[in-house]
Amino acid sequence: MKNDFHINNDLFETNIINLIIVFRIVVKFVGDSLSNFLDKCREFILMILKEFDQQIMEVQYRLKEAKKVVKIARMQAQEIRVKALCFSENINLVMKRYLKKDLQRLPKIQTRSTKLQRQRIVRSIGQQFIDLAFTNIEEILIKYLIGQEVSHSNQQKLNQTYVQEIFRKLGSSSLS
């Protein structure tokens, strides 16, 4: 049995040569496969990391752009807010000025309106008085002229028409 060749798996009983042979066999058959497998894994991992880096850079770029847009929008909103406040303050000032002017003019307008109303009333009463006076004078003259003895009735009618015409002219001239 001593001449049989066999591999001794017991590490403490094997010699260095057996270990080197086993190590070379393992390295030669398994090492290349393992090395290729590890290289492929490394390449795959690097590719995934590169894609993640690219996605991270893209997301960071989008985030940066979004922050810029938000910043611009905030500035514009602030400008609009300031302009709106200034505009509303200007409108308030203008409205206050108009109101103040209107309140200052109100007593004058009331006084003017009252005077005009009084003048209309006085004019109306005066016109009524004049109309009544003319009517009374016309009636008195007609009675006087009719009451005189006139030989012709045509003369009475002419006198009456003449008196009425005179009072009509007087009445129209007093209206204007």
C-alpha cells in the first residue's frame, strides 16, 4: 500500500509539494473562472454605479433648475405684491382726495341748489301773480268797455279783441 499514489487531504500530514500542487490546480481551473466572474461582477457593478451617478447628476441638475425657477417665481410674486400694495395705496390716496374735494364742494352745491329752487318758486309765484293780475285787469276793462253805451256791437267786439291782444302781448313779454 505504500506504493499507491493518493492525495493526502490532511493538512498536517501533507507536505509542501502536495499543497503547491493542489493550490496550482485550484488556481488554474477555478481561478480563471473566478477571476472572470469577479471581473464581470466588477464591470456590472461599475456600470450600475455609473448609471446611478448619471441619474444623481440629472436629478441634481433638475433640482438646481427647479430651485432657480422657484427663486424667480418668488421674486416675481414679491414684485407683484409690492406693486399691488403701491397701486392700492395710490388708489386709496386718489379716492381720499376726490372724497375730500366732494365734501368741500357739497355745501356750495347745496347752497346753489337751494338758491335755484327758491328762484324757481319765486318766479312761479310771480308768474301766477302776473297772470292773475292781467286776467283781473282784462275782465275790468272788458266790463268797462262793454258797460259804455256804444252804438255798434261790432265796436264792442273790436274793443274786447284789442284788449285781449294787448294782454296777450304783455303776458308773453313778461315770460321771457
